[in-house]
Amino acid sequence: MKAPINLTAALSRFDDVFRPRTVATLNDYKVMVVKVKGEFVWHGHPDTDDFFLVLDGRLTIQLREQDLELGPGDLYIVPRGMEHCPRSEEGAEVLLIDPQGTVNTGDAEPGRLTAPEQTL
Amino acid sequence: MKAPINLTAALSRFDDVFRPRTVATLNDYKVMVVKVKGEFVWHGHPDTDDFFLVLDGRLTIQLREQDLELGPGDLYIVPRGMEHCPRSEEGAEVLLIDPQGTVNTGDAEPGRLTAPEQTL
């Protein structure tokens, strides 16, 4: 990595939602930025925890037991295997970190929200 | 993890510098917040990349070849083995991510800046 990456600038380079862009790698993990608007799909990741840090806007992480409300600077790591469904009415910008190869829709049936791995 | 963690609130709970606090874990990685003021020590991590995301203030990551200047929202991942020395004149608040067991001073001689692992 030759220079720092500004996350706001990285997010300004695309508009589509639920399409994470990898901006850096940390060992065998991918560090991504994503825009969220609307509702994602219920899923879990049987093999990994799932890192969310809200950079802008407001994000709801729906769990089966409760809804978690996150704003800028709020971090939540969904435990391995726990079903969750992110949504945002007003829109949110989020930093995600997962092991390389982790599929965004996890164990849900692959569908239109299943994103290819994309490097910004 | 039962509830989201606000990183600003977490940082308001301590004042000492160069003493990372673990706020969450991502698989076998520790997610930490740290305050930086003054100069750290030159070191490398032979076994891991080293994740820095500036949350507030300004941080210089000195490398042997150049100085990198980071402000809020700037991410830099020091490649495995690369010698670096963080410093901040005005002070900075930073999110760090490293594998569990990673020593903050890396391969430098242990000294007064070598921090114990602390959970907030």
C-alpha cells in the first residue's frame, strides 16, 4: 500500500448500493466500503464474524432478537453464524471487513443482492 | 457482542497515549482504539500487516522512505515487516486492528511504550 486511502473519497467514486468495494487488504482480510439504502437480505456467515463500522448516515442491523441502530462512529461485529439483515431508510456509508472470499449474502440463496468481489 | 460500540465514547473513557484498548474482536483479531500524541518508536511486525484508521486529529506514519500524513477518514495498512514510526504533534485518535497477540512495539526492544493487552 503506497498511500493512505480516504474513505469518503473512495465512497464518492461509486453510487450503487449493496455493492462493496475493496479498498485495502489486511493479511487475508478484505477491507471494503459500501453504500446501503433499503433493505438487504437475511443471512448469516457460518465461518466468520462480520465487521460493520458506520461512517455516515444511519444503519439498522436487524437481528432475530432485536434491531440495532447505528450512526457515525458506531461499530458492531455480528458474531459468526448469527442471522442478520442490514437496512437503511435514509442511506448509510459503511466500512466492512471480512476474510477474503466471504460472500456478502452469506448463507442466503444467491440472488440479485449477491455481489461480485470488486476492488475500487 | 450485544450492542454497538461508539468509538468516540470509547475513546472518552481514557486519556493515556500509546495504550490501545480492545473494544471488540473479529475472529482472531483485536479491534482497538488508541490515542496518539508525540512520537512512538520505530518497529515492524514481521508476521502481520498493521491497520490504521484515523478517527480524529492528524497522524504521521513515518516510513523509512517517506512520511504519510493522515487525517480523519484516512486508512493506511502498513505492510507486514515494513518499519514504521507513528507520531502526532496535535494528537490523534485511531482505530487499530491486528491479530490477537500482536505487540504494539513489534520487533523493537520492549520498553516503556510496550503496552499490555487491555480490554476497555
